[in-house]
Amino acid sequence: MMKINVNGQQREAHAGESILDLCRREGIPIPTFCYHQAFGGQGACRMCMVEIKEEGQTRSRMVAACTYPLTQPAEITTESEQILRIRRTIAMLLARRADKNALLETMCQKYGASRLPAIVVEPANCILCGLCIHACAEMGKSAIWSMFRGVDKRIATPYDEASDDCMGCAACAQVCPTQAIKVEEEGAVRRIWNKTFALVACTRCGKPYATRDELDYLGQHGDFGQEKLCEACRRKTLAANMQTFQA
Amino acid sequence: MGGRAMQTEMNPGKGDRQTVLVCCGTGCTANGGREVFKAFSQSLQHHPEIEVLPVVKATGCNGWCEKGPLVRLIPKDITYCSVAPADVDEIISKTLLQGVPVKRLLYRDPVSKEHLTSHHLTDFYRKQHKIALRNIGEIDPGQIDDYIQRGGYQALQKALLGMERQEVIDTIKAAGLRGRGGGGFPTGQKWQACRNAAGNPKYIICNGDEGDPGAFMDRSIMEGDPHTVIEGMCLGAYAVGAARGYIYVRDEYDLAVQYLRQAIDDARQRGYLGKNILNSELSFDIELVRGGGAFVCGEETALLASIEGRVGEPHDKYVFPTEKGLWGKPTVINNVETWANVPVIMLHGAESFAAIGTDKSKGTKVFSLVGKVVNTGLVEVPMGTTLREIIYEIGGGVLKKRSFKAVQTGGPSGGCIPAALLDLPIDFDSLTEAGSMMGSGGLIVMDDHTCMVEVARYYVSFLAGESCGKCTPCREGIRALLEILTRICEGQGSIEDLDLLEDISVTMQQASLCALGRTAPNPVLSTLRYFRDEYLEHIQQQRCPAGVCRALSVFHIDPEICNGCGVCVRHCSVNAIRGEKKQVHVIDESICIHCGECYRQCAFDAIKLR
């Protein structure tokens, strides 16, 4: 454990732990758009910039809290004039991509960002945080990735066509902070990323809950039981099982 | 080309064997250098009276691209400029056979009006000090023996047979070599970190992904002297204990790839690469990787991702590649020019290298001098040389004797330095202080017909397509900067825009993920710092003082000055200028598209801006 001084208060960090992980654990607020604890830091949105001065250093420097590993005692400032200016500018710039989105609205208000004219992006409201790419890769699929570069960068399936790899699990949509990924459901059909999937109904409550492709894929990668249950019914069954276990 | 040289070597004759060096660098090749080379090879066959056939060699870039194709005759030390295949017979009959120079092909000094027999006598070369470029133009890059004859692989021999690994690092440290790719990080320190780092195997990488518009120093080295890069990397591998190296070459550099590939094969055959090099404990081999065509892959973490087969996007470098680099293993990445310096330092010692340059920047730097300058080309000068010396003494001043306005250094994310700083001795630190950077060494000279707002807009537009788009400040910041600069150039800007430019720029500098984003606002901030008046003129007076921004440039002809020469009429693409020869001309405002071509062409400055 190392002694880390955050905003004047002593904290303890594990060696190699990121600044953001330490601060989240200690309840010190740092705003993020591109961070998800399942994937670790990406250093993409740069909203989490903080100042750090490590032992032996004369000047503090600006680093991304989500990717900076703590390896020695240090002093950290999570809010300064410079940091607030960065957050204000980033909120202002990202809000152009998602100008009616509640999250961006909140961030702009919080940091006093002025609004610039909105720009058209595809998919609408996408702030290119990259979480969907990680979610899809983590599922073992990588059906979506970022295409092009620079100001033309966007998230898509290869050639914008229905991807063989996409199983319609919608993990991408679930992690999206701005709800930019469209999941259309009608009856027992789900449409996502230009591809249509048949939904399987929960054997208990009858609600369509997952795509056939997803359940087949999961079946190949582990034994999740014979019964096809939606999340709510699975929780209920689990709770019931726990009761019998206790008794 | 090699066959020709070998024939003569097997045929030792009487008298001096002469060598004809034909520059076949990319610039000279574009101007017909290859044809000149072929013409020499063929014509010499038809001269039975020549007892000892001269050796004809195609060399790498001599740097003096403005005067190419260059032909040099050794040992007479005669340099011919702008040689065409039609000139070859005359050169053979006069110079090779009779020893008389062909006067019309010699360089004529513009000041003294004298014809100079050798390029060594010209201002362009006299002020240069060649270390990294020492062999280029002197050897056939396809012949390993040419390199060896000029002392090649001796440094490797010296190190492997007589120096400890740490000694090699200490020598580089003592020499004060700093990375030539842009950052200027001390090379010895980098090697030391990699040597000390835990983890195996270790890797050596040569960054040859030169992408700055107008920069061609690394290309020239890879095309003109590929073995120096290989030897430098071998020395690095020995120092840090690496067994494998990669040369990452920009995909567009076909000739470089061709020569490097051959050089690697030749070095393997001669035992300079492979197992137990020169019977030492060092086993090291190099693989060539062609880049994917993205500017950002010159950034080292993006380069690593690209070699690994991932998308060429950078990641935070809080843990240096010397600890966690290629496939998570300790890796040294140095730029082509840095590697080219290494054998020289090792062979001649740290002291002689450290004696050149400034206090904190040692040795020389190669610059590609381009833009509105008389002598464009590649120049290598000691660190600490002033911009004035490079532009006026070596470069011969501004084209058409126009007035100097600025020099853009350091590639697209460098900055523009004004005339007031022409006497700045350039090194890594002085350029950074001036709001620009060394970068890889691009120098683009601009005259008074250059609009600085448009220059900033141009560079930002380049970066808009080349940013990887991963982090917000760079991607969205560049987008916003480009919109604002375009607005100003079109006459739609406001004073508040200047604050917005600064605000976004500062965030980009402080918060961007990699150096590309952190330096991307340099063209904007440096022009705002030195040429703010021009921005204000665009915004407040709706006028582009350089006559470049079409929406803000209205031209008319001053009847007092116009002598009716007709040059403007010939250059006007829409026939908007009327007037009899030797009579005052007039621009028809209803037709004029404000391109400014007449304004730039008029030799009498008779065309005026509103």
C-alpha cells in the first residue's frame, strides 16, 4: 500500500492501481464518459484529467486518472482551475455530438460549458467513448469497431452491413452512456446494427428476452442450464434456490 | 547498376579509375535521374577508346533537389546540375576523356556569377556538416561493399569485440544524442531504461513512418544509406540485449523498402545480422514492417499497436515502451536519423560528437528545407545554427527576392516562426520555447504572399484527417478549430472566435492523449502569437493582407505602376483582365474570382489589394 494525498487528505492505494479506481473506492468524484469498471481505463474521453505530483517531482502534471497507474507516493488534485477548464471544454465539444442528451446536458451545466452548434453524427448521439467496442470484444465477437479516423471516425459494423459476428445481444447498447445504439424490438423480433434477430421467450413469464443466436453462442461457451429464463425470472429462481439451500 | 560496377572492378586497368555518381534519390528520379544513369551506362559502351571504364553508380539523395538530377565525377570532384540524358555524351567526351568541365552544366553562383566546379564549393554544401547523411550521394545504397569501404560496420566490430554493453550505453549518453524523431528524448537514457527493465525478449524498433508534409530526411537515409540504420540498430540491440528488431517504414516509401530489404539480406549473408554476429554473443535479426498509411502511426504507441496488428491508435504512455512496449516487452524505439548517428558516435567516440552543437542539443540535425526558398533540399547542420544561416546562406534566401514572412518548423503540428526570430539558434529547446518544435525537421519557408490564418487552417485540416480520433480533445478540438479558422478565412469570423481558438487549443495541449493532439494546436497558437494582427485584419477589416483568402481579397491595378506587360492577362484563368499591350490593364470585378494569381505574378507590384 502507498500513501497518496488526494486533495489534501491521506489515502492508501494498491501498487499499480489507477488514480480513478482509488478515487472511486474512496468516494472522490471524478467525471468520466468512457470508463466502465468491467473494461478498465481507455484514456479516450479525457474528462478524468487530474493533476499529480509524484515524490521527487518538482512540478505537477496533468494525467488521465483512468489510465495512470500509481506506483509511488504522490499528491493528487482532482479539481483545479485548469482541470475545470478542461472538463468544461470537453463537455462543450462532446455536447455537439449529443446535444439533446441528458448526460451531456448535465455535464455542460455542471461545468458551465457554453454550447456550440450541434453536428450530425452517425449513430446520432454517439460520443465515441468506445465502450460498445469493448463490450462486443469482451463478448468474444468484435462485430463492431471504429471505422475511419480523425473527424470522420465512427462506430459501425464492417462496411455498414449486417455482420455475421453480431448475435444481437445488445451488450453494446447496454453500456452506451448516451443511448446512441438503436435497439428496435417488435414482438419476437429485435433489430440492431442492420440485422434482424428472432427473440426467444422466457419459459416462465413468456417475455421475449434474448436472441436465438445469443443463446446458442452462450450454450457453446458454458452450461447455463436448460431452462431459458429472462433476467427477472432467473433472479427469482436463484432467490428461491437460495431459500431451499438455507433451509 | 551493380553489375556495371563489378565489371570494371574485375577489369583493373591503367590510369585513374573514374567514378560517375548519378543521383537517383526520389527528387532526381522524378527529374529523370534514372534515364541519365542508363544513358551513362549505355554510352560508355560505345567509347572503346576509354581504357578503364568508369564505375557508374546510382546514389541516394544528395539533398540538392532544386538542381537535380545531379551528376558527380570522382576523383576530379566535378558536380553537374540539372543533367539530361542528352548531356551525357558531352560529359563523356569532354570531362571523362579530356578532363575539361562542361561549363554550362556547372553551378553558377548567383552572387559572384562564377561557375563552381564542385558542389563542395557552393554555399548550399559548404555550411553543412554531414554525420547522418555522411554516405548519402557517395555510395550505391544497393552495395554493401560501398558502405563497408566507407567505414561501415566497423563501429559494430569495435563494440562487439571490445566493449561491454554498458560501455555502449555510456558512450551514447556521453555523446548527448537526443531522439531525432521529434521528442528529443535522450537516447542513452532510453537505452538504459530498456536495459534495466525486467522482461524478455526485448525489442529494437526503427521508426521510419515519416509523415510530415514536405519532410524527407528519413526517406533519404533509408533510400541512400540503409546499412547505417541496420548497423545502428545492431549496436542498440547489443546495448540493451535485444534479439529482434523491426523497421517500420511508411508504406509509400517503395524505394526505401526495396533498398532496406536488400540491405537486410546482404547484412545477413555477411554475418552482420543473424546468429552470433561477428562470432560474438550477439544474435539479432531485423524484420521489415510496412506501415498502414496513417500519419498517427509515427507516434510510438500507435506504431506498436500497428506492428502488433491492432488498429493504429495510441494509448497513454504513463508506462514507457522501454518497460512495456511491443507485446508488453521492453522496447527501444528510435527514429531513422537517430539510428544513423549511432555508428558514427561509436566509431569516433562521444567527445567528437558532443563537441558539435549546443549545450543541451548535441550533434547535427537534418532539415528538409522547402517552400519559398531558392535552394530547396536536404541540409544537415550543427545544432545551434540560426534560421537565418539555413534560409539565407544555405538556402539562398527567399524566392524571387520577396520578403520573408515566416518559417514553419516541425511538421504539421509545429509552429510558424516570424522574421524577428530569424537569429534564433535552433535546437530542441529553443524551438519549443518559440512555440514551435523540432519535430522531425521540416522547414517550410513562407514569403509575404502567405496568409498566416490560411496556413494555420491548412495544417489543422491536414490533422483533421490524420488524427486517429480516439480522444476527445484532439478529434473534436481539431474539428472545432478547423470550423473557426475556415470561418475567419471566409470573412465570417468574430473577435470571440479568437478566445474560443485559444480556449480549445489549451485544452488540447493539456488533455490530449498523445503528442499529435497535444501539438496539433501549435500552428494556431503560434500564428495567434506572432501574427495576431492578421487574424484581426481578417475579422475587423474583412481583408486578407496576403491576398490569399478569396472572400476577403479584392484586387485592382494601379494605373500609375502598370506598364501593360501582360503577364497578369496570361495568368488569369477566367479572362477577367483587359488591356492593350503596353497600356494600363484593368480587372473586371464582375468576372474576377479573386484567386490572386495576377497579384502573385506581377513583377512590378502593380496589382493592389483593396
